[in-house]
Amino acid sequence: MKVVIDRFEGEFAVAELPDGSTVNIPVKVLDDAHEGDVVNIEADAAETEKRRNAAADRLKRLYRR
């Protein structure tokens, strides 16, 4: 999903969503974004799967004890 940085308010960037609504995004997750920048927010399926597998492995080890 692409959002447009409308403005900054303190530690948040106000971003406009494709439907025209806005959402606050913490500045620290936006690297070096500026007002008017288009930011692409997307899920990383490969990283998600990797983390799920790691969590499942930790649970298996925990219950083997």
C-alpha cells in the first residue's frame, strides 16, 4: 500500500491512505521521509514465514524439557 506523508506532528508523521483517510506513523520507522514523499508499506511474506518457523521451533524446544 502506498501512502503519502502529509505532515509531521511531533514524533508522528500523518500519512494519507489511498482512500483519503489519514493515519499516524511513528517517525522512527520512516527512515528519512519528508512531507510529500510516497512511502510503500508492504508485508514481507518470506520474513514472516521465517519468524513463524523460528517461534514454532522455540516452542517445540520449550515443551521438550
